[in-house]
Amino acid sequence: MVYKPSLEDEKSFAEQGFVLVRGLLDDAETELLATTARSDRRMEERSTARSDATGGTTVLAVRDDLGEDVYSDLVRSRRIVEAMSQFLG
């Protein structure tokens, strides 16, 4: 999918700090990320669980480096880099 942020997306990003882009990843990419994340013990060890507003639990893993893995490949992809460049100016 080619994604170009709209003015509404830019406004949402500026106000909320994120934008939800449905269809940015295709089914195969989504499945690869989900499968990789479920079996990634290193990410599991580095994750933190927090209670969320609905009474559930949100698990978050944060990295500040790029490696040779599927996560880094995604954030280096042209569709992500170009959109973030537009959001961040």
C-alpha cells in the first residue's frame, strides 16, 4: 500500500502522537509480525505489562536500536520512513 498522510492525519498526529493507518500492512506482513512477536523471547523479556483503562493488560516492548530483524525492516521501509518524515517535518 502506498500511504501518503492527509492533512487530517497530520493534525491527528500532532494532537495525539499517533495515526492508525488501516491496510498499511498486508495480511502476510501482519501475520509475519504477529508470528515473530509471539515467538520472540528477547522481546518478551524486555516487555512491561500495565493495566489499561478497560481492565485489561497492555504489554509494551520499546527498543531504541535497529537490528537485522523483521521489526527493523519494517521501520526502515519506504512507506514508514516517508510518512514519518512528513509527520515530523
